[in-house]
Amino acid sequence: MSEKMVLMQGNEAVAEGAIAAGVRFYAGYPITPSSEVAETMAKRMPEVGGTFIQMEDEIASIMAIVGASLAGKKVLTATSGPGFSLMQEGLGYACMVEAPIVILDSMRYGPSTGMATKVSQMDLMQTRWGTHGDHWVIVLSPSSVEESYQLTIRAVNLAEKYRNPVIVLSDETISHLREPIDISIPPVLVERRLPTAKADYLPYRTDESLVPTVANVGTGFRTSCTGLVHGESGFQTANGHVAEALVERLRDKLFNNLDDIIQFETDRVEDADVLFMSFGITARGVSEAVETLRSHGRKAGSLRFITLFPFDDDRVRKAAGNARTIVVPELNSGQLVLLVKRVFGDSRKVVPMNKINGDLISPQEILNFLREENL
Amino acid sequence: MGNDSRFELRMTGSGGQGLILGSIILAEAAIMEGKTVTQSQVYGAEARGGTTKAELVISDKHIAYPKVTDPDLLAAMTNEGLKQYGGGISRKTRVVIDSSVMSAPDSLDEENCRGLLALPIRSTLISRLESELGLNIVLLGIIEGLTAIVDVETLRKAIAMHVKKQFLDLNMKALDLGMEMVEAQARAGIRI
């Protein structure tokens, strides 16, 4: 493996993944623990003919990438909780105008400015419900430097394919971790569909894919984009039927394609009597704990969410095997566990395991937890 | 926990000593030899003048949990570093301290670590190489002398990747100095 492997930090891998995926516009406001993404993009964008802008704040940052996206660029911004809070308005707007954008949120300890240099997984529900109104986003969760690279590529592709915001939900540990990765294989790229004829052009008209072919700004098409409810023409309306159809379509364009969007990683789920469900950095402690438990004869398994949202209850139920006990370790006071409980109700014993002191959950702590809780 | 091929290193000291860079250099040397690594550090204002920590895990296999939990080697270059990040050692842990800036703590003995190696790292660097820079590379030499975790020539290559040409000679001498210090201890019959 040595020849092609390069030592890279998680944040650098996000930046390089974005570049490999065709991102040529970055606007952002640096914030720990995401700042190395901006640092890398500031250096790399001019080298690949792209644009880097340091904006005055995170609201401006997300609006800049929405604008550049509507002009046809593949785009990225990176932030952490406090900045992600500011971005929520723009995130909702991007959902509504169907601008393909990718946001890296590297989670640090919150609420508010919290602890800038300490890890958490406290933004999980913010990615899903941070902006107001019924809306749908895709959220991908890397658990390594390699996956930071690969999932950023995937995020750009999914954003373009479905014309939807995609959030890469990383954390302080993965952002600053260095691991060897192979970036020598050029990725498969997805390009957004564009209108072919100007005659009868309506920016938000869709075919059975439910994904509109909005023209890139400046290509000669007459396009209106607005956060207000709009029909196929892109112009505002207060017609309830149009509104209902629009919001349903925003949902269905993703939910009709869950096989394409949703990914899990499972480890020895089939015969497990205790199953861990986790995401991101926490899954790496789980992975080692499962290995140890198995070596001691305990039937443990793991389900790691690579796609966190859309979250499909049926798929989770099917992937979870028959384990009587499901443990949900996470670096917050219990967010993923809400979804897991929704899936299983009282049919399984669902046990939260939470840590909120700014440190990781170690494999040993997981083993101790099972013992202490008699699981 | 883990397997026998897993090697865990923690280095702690003062921001500016280059310990994080040292861990990156050793990580890159290990990668060149086909091993896998995870490298991490304490992150924040502490790293710029305050107490700092760099961690490295090297293994022949996939590394699941990326942080150091049971170090094979703990190197403390300041007293404050040892205080803040010296916990979590076990009887498998070799401890290296810089005796020119700190005294050996009473708390470390055969009961709670594999061995304590107190070497006058900083003062030897200054007297032998007339330099205050290169402490991290002397330490890499000491780690290499103790563990032979990678081939010395690979380590030299990795150092060369990170060092400006005009400082290359100094850094190679610093590496040699570290290895010599370990050899001298071994020759003196001190159990390391």
C-alpha cells in the first residue's frame, strides 16, 4: 500500500475530495475545528482555476455558495456548530431553490461557542431540523480520513444529482486526525442535468425523476429563484395546492431514491445478541469493542450509519438483525437514540450510552458499560 | 486490547518543540514501510507555547480506535507535559524523560511502568550540536534506538521530506545523537 498512500488530515481530505469531485468555488468563514478546509482551499483553488473567498460571516458564506451553485459551479463551505447555526437560513433557501451545495460541519462541543477544540456529536439533529419548515437534506457521516475524502466526493455527486443540499457531518477528532489514504484513483463524477431547449422552458418543471433542470444563471435562460413557494415557472404563489405539491416533491425526489442514497456498514449483525448503532468517530471505538467482545465469545455486532439522513425506519429495521439489545453510544445527551427508539419501539431493548465531557468513547468504556448495565 | 503489532506512542512537552511534526515524520516513515498509522494531537492555543501532546499509533493491520489508550512509549519533554498527559500508562509503557529540564518523578517505578529512561536530551543537544532546534529529532532517534519501529534509512527519508536543505545535516546529526544516547545507556548496562 505504501506507494500511493499519503498521510492526510481529515480536513485536508475533505478539501481534496471536493476538488477531486469538481468543486471550483469555496466561500467560508474559518472556525475551529474546520479551519484547515478553508486553509487548504485558499491554497488549492487558485491552483485548479477555482475561486476562494473568505466571507464576512457564515450567512454570507452559504449565500455565496448558493449563488455560485446557481451559476453552475460545484461548491463547498465548511464550518462548525456556531457557524452552522448562522447558516441555517441559507440552508433552507438552498433546499427551496434546489441549489446543489455541500456543507462540512465539523462538530465541536456546544451549545453556543462551547469548547472550540473538543469533540462532540451534538449537531446531529441540527443537520436535520436546524432550518425551519418541512425540508429534506442528505447527511453523510465519515468515520475516518479516507472516508472524509470519499464521502465528500459522494456528497458533491448527490448534491448535483438531486439538486439538494448535502451535509458532511464530521467532528473535531476526524477533522484533525491524520491517516494514510489513497487518492490516486480518479472518482466517477455526476453532473447536474440542464435544460436542452429554450422553448417552453420552465425552471422548476420536472420529469419522473422529480429533479428540475434549472438552467445555470447566465446561460441565456429566463430563470426566477425564490425562497417563496413557487410553481414550475419559479415565480411566487400562495396557492395551497402548488405549495403542497412543491413540498411533497422536495421530499419525494430523495425518498424515491433511498437505495441510491442510504448506506450503512454492518459488522456481524446476523447472529448478534447485542448490537451497537453509532456514527462517525464513535463507531471506531465500537469497532474495536466488538472485536474484543467476539474474541471473548460474546455475540456483538455493529451497525454504522454512513448516511444519517434521510433516515428510513424500514431499512434500519431490516439491517439490524435480531439482536435483543441495541446500544447507542454517542457524544451527546441522546440524539441518534431517539431515531433508533422510533424504529424499534418496545420490541427491543434500546439503551443510550452518552458521553458529554469533550472526550471520545473508548473501546474499554464500551466494555465497562455493558458490564455495569448487565447487558 | 488490540493486537501485538499495535505500537502506541505519546509525546508530550512544550508547544514549539516540534513534537507534532516529529509524530508526523515517524508516521510517514511507517507508511513508507507499508504500515498503517493514526496520528493526532491536542489541538488549541496550548499547542503554541503551552503544554502539548502528540500521539501516534502504528500497526500492520487496520487501526479501529485511533487514539492512544495504552502507550508502549511515553516521552515527556517537560515536567508540565508529564503531569498533564502522563496518565494512562501501564507496565507495558516505557517512559522517556528529559532529565536536563526535569527530575525523574518518584511516582514512576517498576510497579507501574516498564522502565524509566531519564536522558539529558536538551542539554546534550545544546552541548553537542550547539543548537536548541532539533529536540524532536533527537527524540525520534531515542525512540528509534529503543524500538527500531522503522528502518533508520526510512526515517532519514521521512525527515528529509520535512526539513529545509540547510538544516538537513543538523537534523541527521540530531537523529544520530538520539540513537547514540540510547546505545550509551545500553552499554552502561542500564536496563532499558
